[in-house]
Amino acid sequence: MNSSVNKLVKQGQDFADTATDQAQSIGTRGLSAMNDAAQQALETAADATDSLIAYTKKNPAKALLIAAASGALLLTLVKVLSPSRS
């Protein structure tokens, strides 16, 4: 009987060790994927910033008009969507 209990305990320990290893592996892969996604987002943002700066240097008047129109549109949306204070 004692050997049956020991065998059962050993199987439980082996199962727990395997489950722990798999959980750690999944966690490591998840962190790696999140790190890769964050790095890609940073690179994309940097590329977009570089493109925006280059466009602004090439077309300063047009960029200023686009910025003013965007600001006016945003202000209009804020006023329309915010509750009135009356």
C-alpha cells in the first residue's frame, strides 16, 4: 500500500512539474510577443513621425492649413458632443 501511495505522489509531482514548465513557457512566449508588438509599434510611430516632419518641411503652408482645419474640426466635435450647460 505504501508503494502505491508513493507512486501516486510521484505521479502528482511529475504532473505538477510538467504543468509548471508549460505555464512558464506560455508566459515567456506571451511576454516575448508583447515585447515584439511594443517594439513594432514604437518603430511605426517613429516612421510616422519622420514622414510627418519631412512632409511639413516640404509643404509648410499646406501642413499649417491641415493642422488648422484638424483643430477646427476637433473643436467642433468637442462642442457638439459635450453636454450643454444651460
